[in-house]
Amino acid sequence: MRRLGEGMGARNLAESVPITTLSIVVLAVTASVIAMGGMIRIYDAGESCPDWPTCFGTWGFDVSEDEQESWWDENPEEEDSRGAAHRYTTFEIFTEWFHRLLAGALLGPMMFLLWVCTRVQSTDRQVRNAGLLGLILIVWQGFLGYLTVRMDNEHWSVALHLVSALAFTLCILWLLLSRWRETDKTPEMMQIYASSKQRRMVALSSMGALSAVFIGVYVSTTEGANYGCGVAGISESWPLCHGELLIPVDDIATDSQIIHRVIVALEGIALLMATFTTWKRVSFEPESRRLAQWVSLATGVFLFNGLLGGLYVISYDPGTNSFWEFLSLLHLLIGSISFLILATIWIASREDMTSVPDGTSS
């Protein structure tokens, strides 16, 4: 009887929690997890919990330097990439610990509940598929978190971890949009008309933005790569690279900054062209106005982020031999947002809209 009661209680919970509300909360927590991941990179604290899922063999974050030394002595094979003598502050350990707490103890169970809600409340195939995919991706993210720790935060593993997080975010956005359609509650701003050609253009643009983010993470996590175009200040180091428009790429890791810049430049040009063509189409196809507005927003965000990246490069302080790292965090987050805007446009857009932006029948 107790099991029956517990089962009924779980089902009642799954029936009472609105899918749209829970999806929005999951998105907010996901954004917090990604932001914490960026903060970990700023403080170079990715190895501050050298084991997984525990942290120096404990479930807490208050690990003294003596306790760290004892753990290293017992686990010499886990030596920090900066040497066995390196020690972390309590705050640095806390950033990694809290990142794991948000992802494992909060986001994981919330995603499981969201999946159950989609099975109980929805009959729409896309809603249910998005819920299942989200559940798979959150488990995959946990594995990547483990892999990143085991690989001592290798640049490719960190970049893959972020891209997977963005894929999970996009999956929840897909679920939310699909649920709105199922319940006929899609906000007017998300009712986007686009031709098949325009949808392909947006899809390609989103892939370009994702490529820029991926290589950008590669730059920020590769030792010395942020010095790849020099530190001589405006013009010499940005927008030029060692005073040149382009430099030869001798090593992909070391010269990843110039690769990142080329991708950003090409993506920026592509987005400006996309903005121009979508607004030009509005003159004879008024229902595409909302698409033009969204593409313009994505373009503006992307170009602003490019300037932010330039500001990071010229922020170098020779006295401390460092950059303004908070700009790096903003650069990462805004770059991710530009990709998500474009990808969301692609998911939300339709060729068979039954209404145009002013709310009248088409």
C-alpha cells in the first residue's frame, strides 16, 4: 500500500507541475551552471576538485592546504598539471564544488522530473522526444564532467563540455516551443515565418556561431593561446594580429586565436548579409518582419561580442602579466547567447504560419 501511495504521489506531482514553467526553471538553472563553469575557468580552478564525484575524497569544499597535501600524497597519480606543490584556496574549490552541486543535485533531478511530466501530460511527439533527449543529454553531461576531471581539463574536453551544455539548453528550448504549440500558447514574438531558404540560412549561421564559441573555448583553455596575436595593444594586437591581417598557422593549438578571429569575421559578414536580405524581403513579404527582427538581434549580439573580445585582448596589463578575465567570461556567455538566439529562430520558424505579425489572418 505504501508503494502504491508513493507511486500515486509521484504521478500527482508529475501531473501538477506545468511543463512550460518547469522548462523555464530548468533553463535558468542551466544558465547558472554554464556561468559557474565560466567562473571556474576565470579562476583557473578546473582541477580544484581533482577527483570525481568527490572533492579531495570528501563531499565538501572546505579543504585546507594540509588536507590537500595529504590527499596528493595518497594519490600521487592524480598530480595537478601545475605540479604537486600547487594548492587551491577554499573559494577556488567552492566554485568547482558548487558547479557540480548545481548540475548534479539540482539540474539532474529537475530534468528527470521534466521528462516524467512530458510522459504524463503530453501526447505531442516532439514534446516527448525533446524530454527524452534532454534526459539523455543530462546524463551525457555528467559523463563529460567526469571525463573533463580525469583529463585534467584538456582544452578539447572543456570545449566539448560547453558545446554539450549548449545542446542541452537548445533541447529544452525545443521542448518549451513544442509545448507552447501543443497548447496553442505560443507567444506572438515566437511566431516566426520563414521560407525554407531562410531557415537554411539561419541554420548555417547558427553553426557558424557555434564554431566561433567552440574555438573560443579552445583559445581560453590553451596555455598561451590568448597571447597568440601579441599584447601590443589596439591596432597592433587587435584588430590586427602582430600587426598583420593574417598570420600563418604553424600550430593549431598555439595559433588558435587567429583561427577564432577568422571564423568570427566570416560569421559576422554572413550575419550582416543575412540581416540585409531578410529586411529586403520584408518589403514584399511583410510576414517575414519578425524573422528580420530576430536575425538583426542575433547579428547585433554577435558583433557586440566581437568588440568585447577585442577589448579583452587590449586589456592586457604588463605589470601583472594578465588580462581582464571577467571580460573573458562575458565573451563566453554572450557568444553562447548569440548561438542560442540563431538556433532558437531556426526551431521556432515555420513556413506554414497561420497568422502574420500583426495578428490578422494570412
